[in-house]
Amino acid sequence: MKKPFVAIVDDDSGFAAYLRTFLSLRGYEARTYTRGDELLASMKQGEAPDAILLDVMMPGLDGLATLRALKASRPEAQVIMLSGRNQASTIVEAVRLGAADYVVKPDDPEGLGEIALDVAIKNAIEKNRLVSELTELRQQLSDDEDRSVWGNSEKMRGIGTVIEQVADSDVTVLIRGESGVGKELVSRAIHQRSTRRNRPFVKVNCAALPAELLESELFGHERGAFTGAATTRIGKFEQADTGTLMLDEIGEMKPALQAKLLHVLQDAEFTKLGSNKRIQVDVRIVAATNRDLETMLESGEFREDLYYRLKVIELTVPALRERPDEVPTLTDFFVARYSRKYNRPARPITDHLRQLFLQYEWPGNIRELENMIKRVVILQDEQLVVREIERNMQRVAQAPAPAAAHHPVVVAAAAAAAAAAATIGDTEATGENRAFW
């Protein structure tokens, strides 16, 4: 069994040697560093320690500055601050920055200091183990879900390849596609494969709020900034700091707000409503839309400079009707998922309904399929869905033949799918059971 790895950062060579012996006797692997920047450089190139013993008072990059840098690059790092004295202000600042514990350097003859240090190290290593297991489990669930819903069509494999290529950079990505095709899933896949995977992923629907409220939602406001602003509010950009911000339905944003967004993308700073103080942020932007942005450029509805700032990498997610071979896999995935969630028997879908699924055009894309499966699972009855699909297919067959994409029957079917999503989707809990479509 591999020994837990503990890093010691202390410029006092005598105390560092004592700690090394202390750790070795308790079965730990120990490595020593005399400066904080030495540890940071080592962690960039090699294995991360299970726990870090960090001296507060050091020349150059002191303990608190090192802690701040550690937490920025490795938020999961378990850092125990060591000091020769109990200084309240330093303890408060260390805890605020994310230290796992604060221990006074052992020097008492009773050995109480060593006991406290031993307990702190054990707790830090156990927490690191739990965090690692949780991260691995989440990644497995994410990978399983990706395999289930990602599909094997050539277009989706191409999107997956591009995601792998761009995920570890901070370039802005513009995701395009019809409503319900899985643009949020693509956004989350980019985030989960990036170096920001352990930092926040924050989504904002730009179509859900009027322009004046959307500005407050994005950038926050100070108390009294406008009528009804009774308290100071942190915006989504601050919430997503060091992480990823998904701007869904970016085409619905008004030009005036587009200008402020462009400024943030260029300068990585903004001001809250009602404030003159500049706030700096480190946020990766992933934008999504189902609108024709090129037409909006011509009409002046969308800023050209913002368009090119967002379109560094562009991904277009194909509609479900363009990848019918994925429908059976998605069907089985959603049956298993919602049978577990709603505690219903996982009854297989009949061949007749499966055949209808393959013939249907899916104007509401994957979201429509997902909500149909929810109904089948909850009601344990396929007939409602069978009748709905047959009715929609009959209407399309009887309608005149103009442009199918804008045909009123297809639009009506999409509206029906959206209504079903609103009825059933509103009951969805957040977290692992969220819908991505």
C-alpha cells in the first residue's frame, strides 16, 4: 500500500528535519521545501501531496501568500498552517483562504503539540482521500453519461474530438444548434475536461430575464442601485471566478448589454450596478445560441466585435433527426435514469414505440425524447406517447410541402414538446438529475 505523501515547507532546516522524522515514524512519505515557490513549481511538474505542512513566516513568498497560490491552482489541496505562535488575525486569514487547519509548532514537554499535529495530518489526509474518491466518482458518472448520450455518429465524434483539443485552453467557445440538442451538455463537457474542472460552472439564460435584470444577474449590484435593490448582490461573473460561465441564448442579449460584456471579455474586469469599483475576474466563457447570428449582424441586433470575440472556436450540435442511430441508445439511457429517479420498474420500450421513435422527426430534439420517456416511466403506459407521435406525424404528412424547418405543424409540435418540458421538467431537482437539453 502506498504511503501518504506529506510536503513540508519551512525555511528552518532544523524544524524541517524534526518534522521529517516525526512523519517517517508514523508511516508517511515526507519531502521538504525551504520556500513556497519551490513547492508550487514541484506541484506543477509532479505528484500533488496528500497534505501540506506550511510555515506561516518565511522569507520571500510567505505562508499566506503560498496558501493563496496553492488554493488558486489546486483548490482541493489540504494545507495545515504551522506557526510558532497563536496569532488570531493570522488564523482567521488562513481559514478564510482555505487552510484545512492551523497548528502551533510543537515545543511542549507534555507532547500535546505533537498530538494536535498528528490529528490534523490524519484529518487532512482522510479529507483528501474522500475528495479524490468523490471526484473520481463524479468523473465516472460524467463519463458514463457522456457515453450514453454522446452517440456514435460521425458529427458527434467530431464534436468530441474538438472538445478534447480545446478543453485545456481558455479560448472562448460558441456552441450553436437547435433548442434541445444538448448545447449545455457540450458546455459542461468542455468544463469537466479543462483545468477549471474543480472550480464553478455557472449557467445564465440570457433569454430568461429582461435586459435591466440580466445586467444585475451577470454583474451584480450595490444596495440602492435601483428600485428594489435592498441588498448588495454578487453577480454570475463573480460566482464563476476561476471557473466557467455559460451564456445560454446569447443571441437574446440586447446590444447595450453586449457592449458591457465585450468590455469584460477584453479587460477581465467590470463594475457592479451602482458602484465605481472595478472587479477583476478570471472566467472562461462558453456561449450558446439557436439564433442566426449572421443575420442579426446585418440587422444590427448583434455586435460584430462581440461576435468575433465569442467565435474563437465554433461547434454546431446536429439535430436529433440528423443522427437517428442514437435514438435507441438515448431511449435506454433515459428509461434507466428515470426509472431509478421515480422508483418505477424499468420496463423495456416496446418494438412498436421504438419504431415510431426512429420514424419521428423530433422537432424538440433530445429534450422532447427525454420528456416522452419521463411520461412513459411515470405513467407506466406507452399509449399516450404513441398517440401523440402518430398524431404529429399524421399532421406533418397531411400538410403542404413548404420549408419543413419553419412549417407551422413542426413548430406546433416543438411547442407541444416545450410545454411538456415545462410541465414535467419544472419538477426536476438540480444536481445529478438535471436535464442537459
